[in-house]
Amino acid sequence: MDNFKLTRPSLVFDFDGTMVKLFSNYNLKKTSSHLKEVVKKYGVGFDDKLDAFDVFSVISCALSPTDTRRAEAYREADTVLTEAELEAVVTGQPVDGVAEGLTQLFEEGFNLGIATNNSAKCVSAFMSRYCPTVAIPVVGRVGERPELMKPDAWSLVTVMNKMGCVAQNTILIGDTSRDYECAVTAGCKFIGMAHSEYKYERLLKIIDAKDIVCNYRELKEKLLSISG
């Protein structure tokens, strides 16, 4: 990241797992059960033992792009997931230091944005609750276009356009291989946010330890060191 030392980087954050452990206190299994019933009327069989967010890929496999029910099924599934996210954000556990860290970075003039596979409504609810003075662009899931979710670079590229920044001077902060692949595709740098030992070990499989932080205090120290 030495090329960032002359210019303060723009920062794009993933949301769930990077800013908040969204479903840490929420039973997502009940959402999977709800989705099973919702998509059944479209002729889609969804195993409620799957992760709720797998519903999009199941719909995609079950209904062809020319089937008019596909977009309707996507929309209805997205509505169910958004409702679950809005419930979960009330009890979700913020990643250590996120409120103070984002607020300080914003006040210090860093160019910030959020690119996520979660709904923009959920992110807005979180920001209003924990970072009310931070106003930054958010690009979230488009219910009818799940193929645009990360690892696709669409959300990252779109939020960079809103921020007015270029990939060569942008860092994506995320917690999964999907985030890393998204950053690589867009031509951005990547910092891994490992809020647990499990996350740290997973990230070590794809990036160097020097590019991993465990909380927002470590992130700010790293950003200041690479900003000159």
C-alpha cells in the first residue's frame, strides 16, 4: 500500500461483519422458514435449512430469466430479508469501535462510503442509531438484481461514483473473500476486518496479516500510517 502514502485514500466499508455482527442476536432460521413458504407459490422449493440469503441463488436456478415470476420472486424474497435485517439491526452487535471510528474518520475529512449486500434501509437504520452525524453514500442490495451482489463489483463501483473517487486511491474494508474478490475486480486495495479469531484465520487464507485489522482503532492507526 506504499502508493497510498502521498494521498489520503477514499474508504468504502462493507456492512454486515465489518461494521456490525448483524444477526448475532437474531434467529435467521425463522426467516428461512418464512422464505420457504413465500417462494413456494412461485414453484420454487427452498430448503429452510439453508442460509436465508441463499434464496436468491435457489430462485435463479429454479426459474429461467424469461420466466416473469422470477423478478416477482426476487422482489418478495428481498422484502422478507429486508424486514429481517431491520429487526436484527436493533439487537445486532456493533464491531468494536465502529461508532467512534467512523465518526472520527468522517470528521477528519476522509471520503467514506458503504457498499453492501444488505439493504440500504438496514444500513440507514444502523447509521441513525450509532453514527447519527455521519452522512455518507450507501449502495445496498437491489432486490430484483441479486446478481449484482458481491463478489460482483457493482455496489463498489457505484458507490465510488457517488463519492467521486477512483479505484487506484480507494480501499475496501471487508470481512469475507467476497469482499476481497470485489475489491480486486474493481481495482481497489483491501483491508480485512477480523472481529474474531475465526474471521482472522479465514482472512489469512487470502491476504497478508499486515492487511488485517481487528477493530476500528487499529484501522485508524493503519490509515494514518499509509496516508503520510
